[in-house]
Amino acid sequence: MKRNKIDYSRNKQKYNSYSVEIENLIPPASKVLDVGCTTGMLAKALRKKNAEVFGIDIDSASLKEASKYCKRVYLIDVDDLGDLDKKLKGEKFDAIALGDILEHLKYPAVLLRHLNKYLKPNGKIIAKIPNSAFIWLRFRFFFGNFSYQKGGGLMDEDHIRFFSFNSAKQLFLDSGYETQQIAGSSSAIVDPKYFLVKYLAKAMPSLFAVHIVIEAKRK
């Protein structure tokens, strides 16, 4: 099962980032697998926690940059599970990070189930996923606007799967995990005029959170 490689050069800035929420959920001195590490910004941030990060990405140019911060990097298309196994060779991790990855996959549950064996007994998976039930998208859908957009965002042209809080939680349950916590994040909103959304996201995350953050362990 092969996918065409994403042309990162078109939207380099879109992929050159990391999730602060994921960083905060990773304990100090952890051995971490960063799936979709891009240029290694999460690994760079985790240096202050003395974490050991192994990075996976589909883009060789991004991995060249990530190698400055990761202990090891692997050029892997995560739809190719055979190649994943061949290159990881039975490694075990305290945490596996999936920052804005699952929405890009045809079968995210297949990858989640497969990653289970790479977790240590008390290891955890931490994922950040766009909230497709965000209030702005609800208005768009209500008026029949399901158009994609270039350069990032909730309706990014590279997204092929969509999740609400309920369906994201169910995805992990169906994939063999127990959800430790599920929370909303609106850290992606940077325009000061939308500051109120960050407060509303805490009160009504299903409506006002831009992203869903899930921390889960093996059943």
C-alpha cells in the first residue's frame, strides 16, 4: 500500500512545526518515536527534558534537518508497515508521538494497532488531530462549503480523514488503547482578535477547540 510522497517544498512552513501539547505530555528522559517528525522541532524541544528521540518521516530533506536533533532518523512511508518493521527492528519506546499525522492516512487504525508492539509495557501514544467539529467548520458545512484549502488549516488539501472528539476517542479504543485523557487545544489560533476562542475551547472543547489531543495506553 503505497502513497505518493507529499511535496513538502510547496508548503515547507506548514510542516515545519511541532505540538507543544505533545511536548508537555512526554516525561523527562523518555525514549520517543516521533512519527512524522518533519524537521525535528519536537526533538529539539525535548532536549531540555533529556529525551532520546527517533524520528520517522517520508521526506528526505526534512530528515536531514531532523538528524541534528534526533538520535536516529528513518525514511519511512508509514503505509508500508513492512519497511517500518525492517527499520525499527524491535525498538521499544516510552512514548510515540503522532502530531497531525492520522488525518493524512487512509487507514489510521491500521497504523495505531501496529505501533502497539513498539511501546514499552507502560508506554503511551500521544496524538494531536484536527477537530472537524470546530464551530467554524460546522457553519461552512451547514452552508454546503466542503472545499479544501492550500497551505494548512483544518480543511488542508492533504487531509483525507476527519475526526470529532467522539470519533477520535473511538478510533483509539478500536485500535487497542485505553484513553488516559482527551483534551482540546486552540494553540493554532495566533490572531489576537480570536483570543476569546481559546477560553471558549476550555468550556466547550467539541465546539471551539481547533485540535484534539489524546493520550492513550495499551489495553
